[in-house]
Amino acid sequence: MTLEECYTRMGADYADVLQRLGNEERIQRFLRMFIEEESFDRLCTALKEQNAEAAFRAAHSLKGICMNMGFTVLRASSDALTQELRTGSVTEKAKLLGTQVAQDYHLAVQTVREYLYGR
């Protein structure tokens, strides 16, 4: 799989990230960092603990990472969750949005791992 195919598979904007980061080697370096980044884990923990403030911070961090990496689909779902968490509580809608973020995140991580490591 090429890097562009990786981005297409996960609903991401390859042209945007290539323009922003300049070359594929740099993108690959950031992809490696993405799969090790802990915002998603913090988000899951905060949602489980009903900690809206921590969940907001984690969702907001994840959204920012996705914006920088051109992860269009995951950015959209994490942005929707961030907006819902602005209410200051973990609502039923936030839980549903969290489920969507998890699906989008797992697709992104699985695709990136397959691209980087062939698994």
C-alpha cells in the first residue's frame, strides 16, 4: 500500500498533509508518533469515568492532531464530540459520539499500522 492509498482508505486528505509537511518521510515519522500518542486512551478513560472536563481536553487534543495529519473523518468525529462535551457533562449523545470516534480511530490506527508495518 502506498501512503496515498493509506490516506484514502482511512478517509484522510493526503494532498493536504503532503503540502503541510512537505514530504512522505516526514508524514511517515508523524504517523509513527500518532499510533503511540495517548489522547485516545485518555479520552476513553475520561468517558468511562464520566469526567467531562478530561474527556473534552482529550477529544480536543485528538481533533488537533487529526487536523495536522489530514485525518478528515477522525477529525470530524472528534470535533463533534468536542462540541458536545462543551456542555460540561458526558451526555448520552457524547457517549454515542465517543463510539463513532472509537470506530474512526481504530480504522485509522489499523490502516497506519498496515501501511507502516504490513500488519
